[in-house]
Amino acid sequence: MAYLLNGRPKSLSILDFGLFQVHANGRIIGIPGALIETDQNERILIDSGFPQKYADDIDRASDEDELWKFGKVLELSQENQPAAQLAKMGLKIEDIDYLLITHTHIDHMGNIDSFPGKPIIIGGPERALPKPLYWRGKQPYEWPDREYVLINQDTEIAPGLTILFVPGHTPGELAIYVELPETGSIVWTSDAISRLEEVDEGCKDSWNVELALHHAHRLLDLGKEKNALVIFGHGPSQWRELKKAPERYL
């Protein structure tokens, strides 16, 4: 596969898509997205947060999806939607070249249909599902009519930018490895490792536990090998420490 992009990564910005509390343990987690920009002004948006209806009316949306059975959305306003987060950096939806969906759970793919004409990078097995996974049996979304770039193995899409194929949490889970000029290496695990403790606990809440553990350890090993900043999918303490847009990791 030829490179999708012409430039090298120059920055990664973390987007704040809201705050959520898990009922079972009281854990409060951030809902992250990211923007990677290259030195040729190419832009990839990683994930798209909760659906717009949650920013419009959290309680009504939670009732509709029965999300209240799992947890509570603590913070999610219009400011936590992709357009507003991009605006913090002077960008618009139209400025995005690719939307990358790490997996199709509700807090990662909620605005998958809000980027008209933009190709979607996604794991092949995820796209092969009849519908996006969404939330525990509720699958209201159809696949948008877009060009899809299917990832079925680790794929370097630009010099210093590799999409990692890490199934386990879901059938087509993806992670990202990026090399930046000043920060150095970053491993963006998404929910392949939602928080570091999850690995020792056995990645129990996974579509395939054996695969999930294999790839979780692979990501941690890669982080050590590259002396990388490893950014977990929903690490409660880490979330408070990470720089958020409009700040950038350079």
C-alpha cells in the first residue's frame, strides 16, 4: 500500500469529547479524540466522540440508548463536539483529509456521518460488520456512503505514522504510532488499552480476551522499545495531565 499522505507528522492535538462516569466502579473517564497534522498541512482526525444528540440533550439521549445502565455522561456540550474542538485550532470539518475510526463504539464513532466526502480509515473486520457496533445491542447507525481505507495489518500511511491493527477489544480495533519532531514517539492505544491497569486485570471486557491481551502487551512493548509517550484510551489520572487542544504535542 502506497503512503496515503505526502508529509511527515508535525503535531498531535488531543480533543476533549466529554467526561463519563462508569457506574460499576465510579471511575471518571475522559472521552478523547486526536488530530494529527503533517508538514504538508494534511490532517487526520482520530475518532469523533459521542453522537450529536448527546450534546443536544444528554438525559434524553441516554434514555434512548439505555446508556444509563452502564454509566452517566457528566460533561458533554456543543463544545465537546468535533466542529467546536477543531475550531479551537482555527479549523473546520472541511479541513480534515481523513477520519480514522479506531473502533465503532458509541463514544468513538458517534459523528462518523458528519464528515461528508471524507474518506474513513477503519479496521477491515470492523467495516465488515453489518452495522457499527454502537452500544450493547443497539445499532441505529448505517455505514455512511464514503470511501473506506481498510486496515488489516500494521500499515505505515506516512513516514513516521503507522496505523496498528490490534483486534481484541473489538474485531477491528486500531491504534496509532506517530513520531513527532520534538515530543518523539507517541503510541495512541485507543481502547486496545483503555487504562494501564486493564492489562493486569486481563482485558476482560473484550470481544476476544486472548487477542486483546496479546495486542495490549504488544503496544506496551512498542512503547518501551521506542521510549514513547503511551496515551491510553480512557486513563482517568492520565486524562487530567494531558495537554488538550488548542495545545499541541509537537
